[in-house]
Amino acid sequence: MFFKAVLTVLIIIAGLAAIIWVANWPFNTPWEKNLTAEQRRINAAHNRRHHRGVARILLPSLAVIFGIASVGILSGPKSDPLAAAVMGVCSVVCVGVFGALIKRGRRRRSSTRR
């Protein structure tokens, strides 16, 4: 069960990495060198907005999913405390990153109002 939990976490992390790569499009790709300065500016602004929005939706949902998986693994007939702990740690990490993202966003937003 521990192997399945670790494999699940790795697949989710690989999926998130793929989503981030696609969200950074066309940066860090061979097509980046063909962009003009104006296209770079527009794409960079769009990517920043997109990353914040996706992170604010994805991180809390992943935290809930990892938490439910942790409880399910721990309370099942073949409970595995180590696998449940891995899922629990992943849930706590998602909550922590989400909290840091929100805290950083508030701090930056309040300074621009002055």
C-alpha cells in the first residue's frame, strides 16, 4: 500500500509539472525565441494571472483529496500507517503552500493601494 501511495503522489506531481509547463507556454520552449518583446510581455502577464488562479483552485482541492485518501488508507481493512502519513504530509504541504500564496498575494496587493 505504501508503494501505491508514493506512486500516486509522484503521478500527481508529474501531472502538476505538466500543467505548469503548459501554463508557461510559450516560455521555456523552442518557440520562445520567435516572440517579439510585446508578445513576451502579453504572454508573461497572462501566465502570471493564470498561475495564481490555478493555484488558488488546485491547492485546496488537492489538500482535501490527499486528506481523504489519508483517512481512507488509515481506516481501511488493510491499513498502512506509513502510506497514510505520506498522504497526510502531502495534504499539509498543499495547505501550507496555499497559505503562503494567499499571504504573499495580500501583502503585495495592499502595498499597491497606497
